[in-house]
Amino acid sequence: MSTDQPADQPADQPGAPYDTRLAAYAVVLDEQERVLLALWNEPAQKRWTLPGGGVDLHETPEQGVVREVREETGYDVELIGLLGVDTGVIPASRRLKGEGRPLKAVRVLYAARVIGGELTAELDGSTDEARWHPLAEVERLPRVGTVDVALELQRRSAARP
């Protein structure tokens, strides 16, 4: 979605045109105090992220996160609860595909548990592999900031598997 603004408005200034992306992610923990992460392959340096991603037009965030977790990890999940909503602005200069406008990222974060499926890698997608990581080792991983935000929300939440 873009806002309407005169063409002479600087791209990253308040009121300037921008895109919005709605995404949903899951914090999936197991009984061994491990978190399920997916290796995001789109930036120059691959980084670990939560399984999840963009919500399709006719999906709810809940439907989108369940679908994305299945695509990226092979697991079927049940949502336990809403952890929170995280937002951020990505300047036009940092957009991966050079869209020319800043992006307002809206990330809906859920707690979830595995109810079926088998750990598998996504084929031809934005992630290369999924893996369980001990919570104590996450801080040493190359990761996106959303991982830290979501794990902090998880720690403060009663929505635990």
C-alpha cells in the first residue's frame, strides 16, 4: 500500500509514499528449550529468522503464519497465543529489490507448538533450511532483530508450549 504524496516529497520523509508489508511469524519452542529458526537466504549475508513471512491478500495473519511455518519447516503448528506486533521502517536505500520507496514492516508474532509434520527444508523459497537451536545459543547466531523481539515477548508471556 502506498500513500499519495507530491512527487517532490523526499522518499524517507514523513508523509512520503511508502509500501506496507504485513507478515506473521511463529516462536516455536520444544521441551528441550530449543527454538525453531529458518535460515533466510535473501540478504547478502544469510541470517536466521523465525519461521513465517508475508500474509497473502485473502489470508488472516493466523492462516498466513501456519502456512508459512509449514512451507519453511515442514511442520504443522497450532497457535498458542498472540505475543505482540512489531513494526519497523526499512529505508528505500536498504530495500532488497530497489523498489524506490521505504517499507513499513508490520510483523504479527505468535507462540506456536508443533502438532505434526516432519522437519524439512523449503524448496525454491526465501529460506535454505530450518533447524532447532538451543535458546542459550541464539545470541551467537547471525539473526534478524525480530528474533530478539519475539523471544523477549515470549519470555514475558504466559503463552508457552
